[in-house]
Amino acid sequence: MIKAAIFDLDDTLLNRGKAIEQMFLMILDKCYEDVKHSVKIEMLKKFNEYDKESYGDNDKTKVFESFFDEFPPKYRLPRNNIQDFWNNNFPNCFTINPNTINIVNTLKKQVKVAIITNGSTQRQKAKINNTNLNSCFEIIIISEEVGFSKPDKRIFELALNKLNVKPEDALFVGDDIEKDIGGCQNANIKGIWFNPHKHKNNTDIKPYVEINSFDGLFSCIS
């Protein structure tokens, strides 16, 4: 019987893609003016590409510098201010889907719920607090805070210890097939692959279950 459901944060509980779009619009407003719609589309595409290249890297200076080099702005953020700009503004770009909150709160009546997320303590805590997820979860583990990150099985084992549940009694829900699903399976936790965009699995990792929406969680737990 499942006693705990543990969740990834970015691109699982929170839509990081939408947050990146909001961040882009903020940069557009601050650093550029009179940009044609067709150019905006190309700029957003490139900004997404640079962000993906640096995903998992706490220092986002390279993202902005590469973007500004390709699309010279009217006002260029000073290099030594870029990281602070990202840290202070990016967490505010996140919103939470009310259905996600409802599902987590419903699950919480049946099982213990927790978050494991890779990333900087400052940014991840700000995202969680700004979206009120801090009020939903009993345990929140951030990689920078504890000293190891997914897919290291120790971060999953830490969550199990804090929740006081055995690996076979827990599920982990995440979007990254290698870090989330491969990582949790190394700790003998069943991995639920959250795959709303229906990406192809090009690895040897076989998730316990694949779901395209959070509604599919109920059948995994009941």
C-alpha cells in the first residue's frame, strides 16, 4: 500500500516553460523597445534554447550574455547584475495550476506528500513560497541545501527517512526520465513519469507508470 507521494518541482508541479516566457517578456520590456512580433517569436525561441543549454547550472549569466550577443539590446544588463536579476525575478514568474493544488490536497488526505528538487535554495524556496506550495507539503528537500542532487539515490533516501516510509511504500513523480525516474528507482522507489508533452523515452529506464496529467495519480495510489 502506498504511504507517500514525492514530487519533483520544475516541469512537474510547476510549469517552468511558462515561467521562462514570463521572464523573457520581462527582459523584452526592460532591455528592448519596438520589437516586431516576428522577431519576438524568434527571440523567445532562442532564449528558450539558451536556457535549456544551461539547465541545472545555477549561474544564468551565460544565458543572458549569449542572448544579448545575438540580439543586441538598447539597455544591456551589466554582467555583474545578471545573476541577481535572475534570482530576484524568475521565482515571481511562476504560477500554480489550481487543479494541481487540488490534486495534491486530495492525495494528502490519503498519503504523506513531499518535494525533492534540484537547484539553488534561494530560488527554489522563493518559487515554492510564491505559489503557496509550502503549505501543501510536509517535507521539502532542495539539493543545494542537503549537498547532493537527483539522480543521487541519497537524496531520495533522505526523503524516505524524513517521511518514515519504506521505499516500496513510496512513489516519486517527475518529468525527467533519467534524474527523476532513474534516480528514484536506484533507491527502490516506484517512478511515475509525468510526461504531458508525450516525449519519447530514448533510455533503458522503464517507469512504473507513465501519466500525461496529474489526474492519473489517483489510480496509482488507490
